[in-house]
Amino acid sequence: FLVFTHFFAKISRRFFLSMTNIHPPVTKEDTDFLGLEQNLESLQSSYNFQPDFFSESNFENLEGMDPNLLYDDELDNYDFSNGNSSISQAEFYPDQPQAKKGKFMNFFQPDGSNFSGFNTQGSLFHQTNPSSPFSPGGVSTPSINFPVLPQQTENTIFKPQPALPHIVGSISSHPKVVEASSHELNKIETAFHNQSEELKKIRLTQHHVLNNPTEDDYNKLIADHGALKSRIDQQLQTLAQLGRTYIFAPHEIHKAFYLHQDLQTQSMQLELYHQELLQLTAPSNPPRCYIALVIIQQPFPMVITKTKALDDPVVVQLMTGANVDVQSISPLQIVVNMESLPPKGTPTKNIENETEIMDESTKLAKCHIKFLNGTRKNIANIKFNMQVQLRNGSTIAVESNPSSPFVVITNECQFEESDGLLLKTESFGNSTETQVPWALFGNLLQRHFLRATRQDPVKPQRFLSRQELQYLSAKFFGGNPYINTKMYDDFWNWFGKGLQKLRYQRHLHTMWQQGLIYGYVPRESVTAALMNQQVGTFLIRMSESNPGAFAIGYVINESDPEKRVRHYLIKNEDVWGPKKTLPDFLMESNQFAHFLRISFDLGSGIEKHQIIGKDIVLENQFGIVVKKENNAPISGYDPNLMQLS
């Protein structure tokens, strides 16, 4: 009786639902009742599925689908591995148009994949784009959503997935041990140039295959896509691993950042070609136009001064598939995206030239942008958009991926907080729980420092030395291999104030570049460096206990070795005034006679010292001559500056 009641209830439920055209979710019981299990053997034979495909767990992936509509042709397009289908729920219903199969559907392997291993339903590269090559996310490239071809003259808008600052994660399983970072960077650079030529050949071959398709040509081109994708993935992973493991030489950091941008550009171009080629086997409905607007080079992240044009341009490229025929392009429109609304009365025009002409032959535009409004110490980015007219008369609106973040300041007082925010975002993303390797942070800090002190990133004169980075690591991060945001905040509260002065205070920038400021060192190192120097030798360093202040170590005439080296903290009144700078103060103080000048070899990082008379340096470099009047007593670390004799 119970069995009969259960069976009758199922029959009644199914009859009622069929009469009312209601399609309930499928359950395991429903699949049993509908007899799907009886057809497993025939389905497995028809589709060449692996024996474990119809396992107990895979029945759960059918929940939510209408059992009456599981036709064989829909099963072709259903991704049973994760329960996600490439066609929408509406497309299951008979009155909805179904996408036609391509004529090369038989090119796929028996297990349902294509020959190259690409995901035919999704993006070639699935992660989003970080702002640096050393990000916690490791290998990552923005995915592209291609615009739908319009019917008649209707416009559609291409909006790629926004680039996130970081994806939290780690690349711990690097396949090999890197011996030397510079050697690996050179190898990647050589490979990049070779891959550029390979992409040109792929474009020519793909144009031929799309217009004269054969099975052999298609399979070979798919294999070429897969091989190139694998190499670019490996190179991006190597870059990330290097940046998280090694402290680069300064010029290597610059090379790594631009290699990262260039490899991402190659990745996106390859993705575009790959998705275009897949139309032979899995045509989209409606058809899509394989075209994308991409930022391929940018100086961000950085702090920008209002109304000052960028030194390095933002380069934008219009990428197209091999079979896309562009007739004309509109001027490029530049749009600023800010986190907060500007105050009332702020001019609505954020950029001096909001349009840029793109070279129609190269499909490149170099934008030297000048910002007219500040971002109120908040992070912002820019996007580009334009209209593209195809040879068939269709007009497509395309929009670029967003740039890396930047902050536009209206006065120099905003620099310290703004640059600290950018460095923190670039290092940790938006998470307060993230920990990052010290090596990664050291490389990012060096890049920010060189930009803040306005140095050539390829041939900087006075970068942060390895010894200085080791000192900063020990003092503020306890020498830990991983650092967190709390450590960073304590560090920046001290470091940012000194960096602000090096950037803006008169003469300090020049003195730093020329090695006249000894740098970030502890008092003990200063004492050791001066211990055996002649009387009157001095050096300038950052104060350890007073953020943003400078201290002077100098040698006096003292028989006791423990007392020969003295330390003096420079006060504001010593160097603050209309005609009172640090060089003026040094020239007026006869306790200081000889600079201990420091320099570092760019490649090896070897430290070099030079003793040079202060009169020669200050008069030649700053036009300051010795004044005859005596100095007033000055207090500081010592109650008074100690006389040399």
C-alpha cells in the first residue's frame, strides 16, 4: 500500500505539473523516476564520457534543470563539472532560438575538451589584473568580454572586467629555483620579443584559417595558441616569484614592471585571437565582434600634481581579431573615475584634453594627461572609450579596462598621505589581514622612492641600498620574512615624513642625489663610519627617533675614541627661513669641514666613500660662500656643537 501510494503521488505530481506547464527543479529521486538511470549506458556510449562521469555527485549538478528539456544537444553545452551551463535558463525552452553548432564540432576530444586545453566557454585567462607584477595573486591577466555585433545601426558597449588591485594568494609552487634574478629577467625579455613575432604570424595564419577553414589548419592553430599561452603564463609566474623572493637592483625593478605590462598585453591579444578562432566550433548567438581597447603602458600607480602633465604617457591600443575589418575610429575619450564626489563648485572638466587622436595605422594613442582637479587624497583611475566603425557599416562602442590607481594632489602637503595610501594599496590590496613577503614590499618601496625623489628609474643616482633596506626591515618589521598592514602603518608614519622633505624641501633633493645625505642608517653605523676619519669629517642621516628630522654625525678632536664621534639633531630653526637652508647651516658651522660622501654601484650595490671639502661642494653646487661672522651656539643632541679643537 505504501509503495502504491508513493508511486501514485509521483504520477499525480508529474501530471499536474505538465498540465500547468510548471517545471520543478530536478532531484535525485526525479532522475530515478524518469528513468534517466536506465539510459546512462546509451548516453555514455553516445558522448564518449568517462565511466565516472555519471557518478552520484554529478547527479546533484542536474538540480534546478527541467528534466523534460534535457535534450541531447543541450547536454553538449552543459558543463557538468561545476554545475554551470554556457546557455541561459531561457534558452532551454523550445520557443527560444538555439545557437547553431559550428562545422568543426567533431574537433573536440572524446572527453569533451578541445585539443589545446582552452576553456571554450570562458576566458583564456581567468584572473583579474593586479597593479604590479609581484602581487599576491601571481599570474593574472584581465579577461575580455567581447561586444555583440549590433543589428542594423544599434550601438553596444564593450565593458571589460575591472582590474582589481590584488587577488589574495601566493605562488608557492614555482616549478624551478631561480639562480639569478637579472639572468631570468633577460631571458623573459628575449622571450617577449620572440613572442611578439609569433603573434604576428598567428594573426596572418588565423586570417587564412577563418576564411578557408580546414580541420588540420584549425587543430594546428589551436595547438599554437595553447603553447604560447603556456609560455606567457610561465613568464608571468616567474616574474611574480622573482619579485616576491629577491630584492631587485633598482633598474631590474623598472624592467620587471614593464615586462609585466608587455606580457599582459600579449596575453590579452592571444585571448582575443583564441576566442575569435573558437567561433568555428562554437559560434556565439548573437555574434560578437572581437575587438578590445586596452591600456598597454602606464606610469601608475603614482601621486600626480594638479595641472602638471605626466612625464610618461598612458599608451592605449585598439586590439582586433584577425578577421575584423575596421573602417574608421573616433577620437579617444578619457574619463576619470573617483572614489568620492568632488565638492560643490569644482569644475566638471577633470582633464585638460579629454580627447586624443589615435593613429589609425598602428591603432595606438599616447596620452600625456594633465589633471585639472585633485582627487581629495582618494584613489582614482581612468578609462578610455571610442566608437569603431566596421567595414560592414556596423558601429561599435568600446571601453578600455581601468588604469592602475593614482592620486591627484593640489598641494605638496598632501603627498605623504597620498603616496602612503598608494603604496599600501599596491602592497596589500584592500585587505587589512593580508601578509606579503618583505622582498615584494622592498621592491615596491624602491619603485615609489625613486619616483618620489624624481630619479631616472633606469639609471638612478641615489637609490635605497640593500643595507638601508635591511636596516628598515630590522627596525620596523623585526626582520620578518612577511609583513602586515599594522607594521606598514608604523613604518610609513616615520618614513613618509622624511620622504616628503626629500621631495620638496629646498636643496635636500639635490643633496640626496649627490650622496651628501648618508641615508637611512642607525647611529651605531654612523659612529663606525666616522671613527677613524679626520677631525671635522661629518655625515648627514635620517633621525631614528624623530620622524622627518635629520641628524649630523661629526668628528671632534678628542683623545678618547668613545667620544670622538658626536651627534647633533638639526632643529627647524636651523634650516627654516627665507635664506636659511641646510647648506647654509652647514657652511656657517665651522665644526663641519669635510663631507663623508656615499655612493653605491648600481649593479653590485657596493658602497663607496669619498672625503670632500664642504666649501668646494657647497659653493660649486649651491652657490653658498663662507660667511665671516661667528656662529651662535646651537643645541641638539649635544647641548652645543663641539669645537674641532
